[in-house]
Amino acid sequence: MIVAQDLLPSAVAELDLEHARALATDTGGRPFFPSSPADLEHISEEIINDIRTQYIIGYVPTGTDRNKSFHKIDVSIANDPQRQKSIAVTRLGYSTIKK
């Protein structure tokens, strides 16, 4: 999520920045706050790199897990000393819809 801070009035900006941070991290993303148009090139490169290294993991709850309304997600990556350290960026969890 890219937030253009200069477009917000200063009184509203701090609250909206906190909401932007929360929205981005809760949904598995990262917030970006460019301070000038020149920052957009670096931010774009980071977003492109993130998209190139995305994986999708599926999960279907079984048994008593189906009765929960919120399922916390905890993803970790085993480190290999021969490779660069990887970090899993995920959303906090997901909510189920009862039928």
C-alpha cells in the first residue's frame, strides 16, 4: 500500500497513517510512505521484488477447526546457511463464513 502523506491534512494524517499501517500488515502487505515523487522508483522496485517472490499457500480447516470464526496464521521458513535468510510476510489470519 502506497500512501501519499502530503495529500492529507496534518491533523488527519497521523490517524490515517496508523490505519494504513494496520490495514497493510493485517492483510499481509507492507505500507510505503513516500516523502517525494523520487521515492516512488525505489518503492516500485521493492513491490516488484515482493511480487516476484510470492507464494500462495492453501488450507482447509478440518474437524473442530471449522467451528472457529477466526483462524490465526503462523508461517515460518526453515533457514539454510547456504542461502540468504528468508522472511514470511503473511496476514494475521482469516475469518470463516458460517453457512
